[in-house]
Amino acid sequence: MNPTDILMHRGWRNDSFWTHPWIYRTFLKRIPVFFDTRALIKSQYWQRTMHDSLAAQKIRRTAEHAAHIPLWENVMRENEIRPEDLSIDSLATLPIISKKTFASLSPEQYCDMRRARQSVYDHTSGSTGRPLNFWFDWMSELRSFAITERIMRSVGTARLPVVYMRSRYRQGFTFRKHIWFFLRGFGSVQYRLRDLLDIGKRLHGKFILYGYTSSVVEVARQLRDAEESMPVAAVMATGENISPTSRALVEETLSSDFRMVYASREAGWLAFECEYKTMHINEEWAYIEIVDSEGKRIPDGEEGRIIVTCFEARAMPLIRYDIGDRGVRNRSTCACKRTLDTLHMSGREAEYIRFSNGYVVSLLDISAAVDSFAGAVQQFQIILRGEADFLIRVIPGPLFDEVLDTLSELLTRTIHPSAQISWEKVESISEAESGKARYFIRETTNTHADI
């Protein structure tokens, strides 16, 4: 059977059959996941022309499924696009949508309510300041299982169990053996470290550790300080960027490979790192565009906003969705031999401080500066209080007072020469409701810092 037949929902791989309640609610739903996974293992090594052809077909089919939903019916009519004619090129003529778009509409305007009974109602974490309620249908979940299986297999052929550290369960995570380890956020790691160690012992072998980046880094810190170890085969992290210093800490402490996974709750599993630390786009799952500040596509190799069109969302289609991240897309070869396009993540839009004179600084750059004083700062949080006024809360390390002047000078150069920085020592730093770290809080009502 041609892998494209499965990826395009043809023949016996008809989703209306496999998502029938009598089938979907039984072990039989493992059958399509098994074949989808086999197809995805092959398709990541396809010739580039096959990826482009599949994307074109999936974009068209996505538009055809969305055409009867009021939001997309209006969008296509206003832009004089027939769903059956939508292509990779003409996709760029459609408007970019965002969480704000959905917030202004009722669910009946942007959802296929016929699929609601075969969907899971969910919501995003709101880490960008605007939570989104959405529907995740059963068909999407079956495809999601297969995508995550491919991601997990990228660390080895053995079907290792997964310890999944999150504050709430996520639909469509994986079919392989996994343990949901409830973790409110990185601040809870110190209190639950013993429970995590006990799980590692009960598994009687190596496992994959999965969680938010800040939580994974904190596990490594706590294990190092407690002089403990866990039989971790690989670490996978998502939700937040990681600095080179923190990556090295995780890999050295856990004696395992570290991989980033690019995913969002509403858009699913968008990209994953291979063994050569290259982020590959899951092109069978979604089409990713990079656009400038005005929404125009920019060439490969240039940084811009990440815009996502999801292929598998039927209950709530996402077409040209502004996910709130920045990155660089490239069509380059990788030593792993995968032919999937690559993505370099620059960070979230919310992780950039923009000054009125056009100067921009990334929180990742600030984090790298702080990380260079690893013995001085255990955790930090930046608060923009107004114009160029910054308060930095820190959980100090033993060397903090000794290097404070040097660290302040470095951060002033990194942020802006006119920045005024003050410090506050604290014993703990609260995380966001989702459990992610809150590295930056904007208290000023100004859109940009004003310098």
C-alpha cells in the first residue's frame, strides 16, 4: 500500500469508519494508528517533490472540509477562492487569523458542530495572555497518536515507556505505555522528586522523560543537588525555549539525549528535533509559513512570525493561524537523512521586548546572559514596570552578591544601555497557571518599552 493512500485518507483508511463510536471506543482504533505510524516512518524520508505534492493536496482538502463553516465560507467568498482551487501559493492570499479572531465569534461560526459529539472540548493554557477554547475531534486524535509515535521513535526503535510530567492530561499524546505524572509546575519538582524517582524504579528499565522545558531543567537541578540518578533514555521538552547551558545541564545530569518538541495544545505536534539537534517540521500534519510583521510571506532563511495551517483538524479548522511564535524555515539537508523541512525556533512573540526606537531584545538572549552566571542565579523573572524600568526577581545562588555588579552590567548591555535594572531576592517564583515558567511580566500599560 502506498503511504500516500493512508496519509490522504483513501481506501479502507476512511476516517468515518474508524471514528464510529463502536470502533473508536475499543482497542480496534489501534489498527489505523499502527498503519499511520508505519506510513509516517516512511514519509519522513520521501523525496521533496512528494512532500510538496502531499501538502498541496492536504491544503485543498482542508479547505473543502472547512468550506461549509460560516467563518471559512465567508473568508473564501470575500477572497474569491474556491476551496477546490486552494493551493500553496493562493493560501497566502487568505487573511491570518488569531485567538482574537475566535474570541469575537460564537462557536457555531468557526466550528463544525456536527462533529462536536465526536470531539473533546479543550482550552489552551493562556500563556500568551489570551486562552483559546477549541474542539479536538476523534479523527485528529487518531492522527495525533501516530505523529507522536514517530516523534518518540526518533530517539530509538525500542518502544520505551514515557513519564509525562504535566498539570493536566493531553489528548492524542501517544499509544505507547505512558504514566501521567501530575506536576503543577517547575516549582513543584522539589516536593515531588522522590515520587518521580519511585516511578523510575517501578518501570524496571529506561524511559523517556517528557515535560515543559522549565520542569525538565528543574528535575536535572534537583537530581544534581540530591546526588540522585534516574534511568532516563531520552529527555523531550516542549512549551519553552532552552539555553545551551540548561541543555548541557540536563544531558550531563541525566546522562541522556535532550530533544525539543514544538507543539501547541490547539495546533498539535508541529516539529521535533532529530539526533543531530535539527528541528524537523511534521509536514504531513501541518503547513508552516513564515511571514513578516505585515503578514507577507518571506523567503526561507529569514526570521518571522510562524503561521500554521493544520491538516487534521475537522471540528475546528485552523487555516493560516498565528500561533504567536517566531522562527526560521529552511529547506536544507540534514545528516539524519530526513527530508522534512527544518524550523529554527526564535521564541514566542511575547518573549520579545520591543523599544520605541525599533530595538528588540529576546528573552532567550537575556536568559543566556544570566546562565553564564550559573552559580549566582538559580531562577529569575523579569518585570517591565514602565519605559526602561526593569525589576529582576531572583532566587540567588551562593555567588550572587559576589557577581551582582558584573551581572548587572552585562544585562544592561544585553537589554539596552538606557535600561534601569533593580533586583529583588525571593525564595520562590510562581509559575503560570499552565505550569510553565513565567520569565517575563509586563506591568506597564504601554505596548512597547519606550526609550
